[in-house]
Amino acid sequence: ARAKLELKEVATKSDAEDVVEIMKHSLAVTYSDGLGNLDFERSQLGSGMSQRSAAKRLVNALHSHAQRTNQKQFDLQMLRSIADKMNIKVMDFQGLLNSLNEQGFLLKKGPKLYQLQTI
């Protein structure tokens, strides 16, 4: 397939190596827990994509809330409340928040306090 994409008649070792690298990256993204750790018990159709979708939906909901209320800081209880209202269900909510903190969407200000960062 890689060789056909480049309109080649013969696939080379380089083509195969490129595909292997693409597959490795794809598997890493699929089975990543959002913190950079690989969890091969995750379902290809479930947790990986669900976690990213939940993170995106939560950040969008927080931005909407911040615009309405002019409030950019959220305690853990408020974060859970907003997630519940948006029907965002994840197995490890704290892990989701840690991931958003590491990615720069939320800034951890204290043990149970986060500040929304602008994109």
C-alpha cells in the first residue's frame, strides 16, 4: 500500500520500514493512557479514543463555563459537576485532570484547584 501510494511497482525495504514505524506510532496512540504510559489491555474501540474525546469535551465545557461566569479557576467538585452535566464518564477522572495539566490545558494551582489555560 505504501509503494502504491507513491506509484511504485515494487515495494522496497524502506517502504516496509516506514509502514512499521507508522504502525508503532498508531499503536502507541491507541494504547496510550494519556500520560504517556502504554496499557495494552485497552480496547482499540474504547478507552483510548473515549479518553481523548472526554478530555476535549471537558475542556470545551470549561471554556464555555469560563466565558459565562468569567471564572477560570475550578475546584475538583466543580470539575466533577461540569463533567457530570456533560455526561463525561471516564474510569480515572483524576488521571484525566492530570493529563490535561501535563498538556497545558489546566494548571494545577493546589491539591484540588485547577486554572483553565487559554488555547
